[in-house]
Amino acid sequence: MRALPILALLLIAGCQSTSRDTLEGSWASDDGVFVATFDNGAFNSRLTGTGETVVADGRYQRDATGLALSWTSIVANERRAAACQFVASNKLTCTPSVGQPFSMTRVV
């Protein structure tokens, strides 16, 4: 009989996902300019129109409140950074060190 409650807890725990798992994959900028692909601490951004032109290449780190992006802008040949927050499981808003704030939505 003790096995049944333990099994139930394991099944419930297996159905839970953490917000830390939600970043991997592709995210489109809300202005339609780029798609960023995040994978295992690295990311790149490609122009939406061509899909092949890489405009940024960088790294990301997760923390308790969101994530920190650091990248090289290929066009400007400059290092850039941004602090991003999840406003929903499929939506990020980012404040860059230079330039205007931007937001991204997960590509389904």
C-alpha cells in the first residue's frame, strides 16, 4: 500500500516542467526582424527575411529572475549585452545595454 502514494508522487513529479527548460529553441523578435535560436548556453540570431544571415552570435546565462545575454553584433562588430525577463512562458522582454528594448516570442 505504501508503494501507491510513492508511485503517485513520482508520476506527478514527472509531469512537472520547470521554467528553466523553456528557453531552448527558437524565439522570434516581436518586430519581425530576427529569429534567435538558443541551445545549451549559446545563441545566434538570423534575419527573418533571409533566414541565413547571422546578425548576432553569443552566450546566455540563466539566473533566478531571467537571463543575461552577451553577444557580438556582426553588423556593428561590437560586443553587446541585455538583461531579459520572462513575462510569460513563451515571451521574453529584454533591455539592452545599447539601443531600444525588444521582446521575443517562442516560435512554435
